[in-house]
Amino acid sequence: MNGFILVNKQKDVSSNFVVQEIKKKIKAKKVGHMGTLDPLASGLLVLAINRATKFSSYFLESEKSYDVEVALGISTDTDDSTGNIISESNDCPDEELIMKELYRFKGESFQVPPFFSALKHKGKPLYYYARKGEFISKPARKIKVINIEDFKYKNKICSFRIQCSKGTYIRSIARDLGERLGCGAHMKSLIRISQGKFCISKSKEISHLSKEDIISIERAFEDLESITITSEHEKKFINGVTIPELIHKDNIYRVFSKDNTFIGIGEIKDSFLNHKQLV
């Protein structure tokens, strides 16, 4: 009952709703998501179960990919299709220019988050203020778009797949694309396809999930090399004591006890082992 579960979230439900439903369904003490999806969005939602919540930070920083639809010619106050229309235009450019401007987002850039977001201002999320008509702008933040592919355009709707860094708002990309093109735009739909090593093809809808679908913490980190330590070193590792004189190269490892029990994640640096996270 410690591990990760992959949910194919449906549109029009919140990430918190999914968390509570899974918590009840598998009778878990603790469940948390590793990167929220707006109610408008669907697709992969990775949940950490019980002790796995302590390992969430390793995946929160991971890259994500999405299938996106952007509607040109209409801007909204939320930068997506749930908001109020604030401007409209029939003067949309041709497909070649749209694709050219979209692909300019590739690489590192600075992005202004949307007014309707969960970022905090004086302890409250920005959407709390925006819903009252108080639009608070946050400073631009560095993001990275690794790849954009599968571009299509028809009836003022452009669709594409995007791979990006943590903290990238696809709604803001839709908004900024509309501004660059001079016609306005908003995000029409969003499907998360992957997050780090996890993929939507391995996910299931809530009704089809069970305890058997939990991916163990050990399996979730199977791409890391493993090391086995002695009983004496195990006690030191668990208590946070640095273990010297290890011959392995500097890296992050899965750490196992002498009887092949997974203990946690450790890091070797300058031939010394320290624990990063214990099971």
C-alpha cells in the first residue's frame, strides 16, 4: 500500500476530487497528487500513496507532455474555454505563420502565469482574487519547452503536442501565441500524456483502479542503479550518518539492505553515502 497510482483523470472533475475518491476506494491513509490538472484538463494524474508521498518531490520536478488545442480569434480572462470572453477577432493569420510563431516557444523563455492559477499571493491562490475581479500579476518565471510536434490547423483551431518543464502554463502559451499573432487565443482543451517516466497508456479511470495497480516505490525508481549495504551501514544510513569508503561512482541510488529489502534513496558524493529519502 506504499507506491504510486496512475489515474486517467476525466474532464470536469478536480484533481482533489480524484485524490479523495482514490483514498476512499483503496482505503489509503494518505494520498497526494504530483502536479495538479485543472478541471478542464484530462489525462495522466500521478498519485502518491501513503509513504510514497515522501518521494513526491522527485517527480514534481519532472518534465511533462500534453496534447493541446488552441482556439484562435477569442481571448478569455482565464486564458482557457472556461472563462469570459474579453476580445474577439476574425483576422486570423494563415497556417504557416501560426506554426512559425508556435515553434518560437521552443527553448528557454520567461512566462507570466495566468491570473487564474494556484500560485499564492498573501497566502491565497491567485484565482481567489481573480474570481472577485482583482487580477494580480506575478513576475515572469523561467520555463523550458523541450519539443513541439504534430501541429495541425483547421477552423481556427490549432492542435499540437508539447513537452515542457515543470511550472509551464499551457494556458499562458495559448494566450501569448494569440498576442504574437495579433488575433487573441485561448486554450480549448488539454490532455496530459506523460510526466517523467509515467505515461497515460499505463493509467486507468478511477472506476477501474484497485490496490493491484499501485506501483511500488522500488519499481518507480527502477531506472536508478542499486547498491546493497551491510547491516552495520544500514543502521547508520537510517539514522542519517554518512557512510565512507564506498567504491561506487557519485550518483543517486536505490539502497537495499543485506537481506535485499529496499530501504530508500541515497546519494554518493565524493565516495560518501548519505540518505536522501527513507521508505
